[in-house]
Amino acid sequence: MSDATPTSDSPGFDDMARDIAEVPAVEVIVTVAVNLMSAAAVKLGLTEDGEEHKDLDEARKLVHALAGLLDASTTEISSFHAAPLRDGLKSLQLAFREASLVPDEPGQGPGEKYTGPVFG
């Protein structure tokens, strides 16, 4: 629990619910996917401070969650949105393979349950 008390400057739950109600589902799905991609890239060490934040166990979870989200929502978000997200997912899967000291068997890498085996 937070010790912070709501002020007139901070939005209340009703205000936030009204705001989110105006956002199309496609935007919410794409935003979540991009956030998962960004977090996975950080955990894969693909950022400027690479090794400092690298954590392959965490990256595996994020890539797997991204793959599941894309698998479940691809027909809902259209190929216009889905294609670049799938490309990003594949790039993350390949980066994971390259970063792993002991590579997963084909089809066993993060998210490959949903995408099938990923090869370079």
C-alpha cells in the first residue's frame, strides 16, 4: 500500500477508467506488446548499458509473454500492426539464442511454443 493520499491534481480511478475507455483495444494491445519488447531488449542486454541489465531468465519470460500475446491477438489487431510486432519478436528470439551459453533445442526457446522454431 502507498502512503500517498490522492490530491486534486492526481487522477482518480473514475477518471482513469474513463480515459482507458476511450482507447481502442488495438492501441492497448500494441502498447503492451511494445512495452514487453522494450523490457525484453533490456533484459537481453541490447541497450547501451547492455551487460549491466542482462538477465536471460527474465528475458525468457518477457519474450514468451510477448509471443503469447501476439499469438492470441494477431487476428484482432490486423496485419498492419501484427507484422512489425512479429518481426520484433523474431529478432528478440534470435537475440536470445545468440546470448544463451547453452542454446535451447529448436522449438524450445522462449515463445517458440507459439511461433514454432526460430532459425537465423
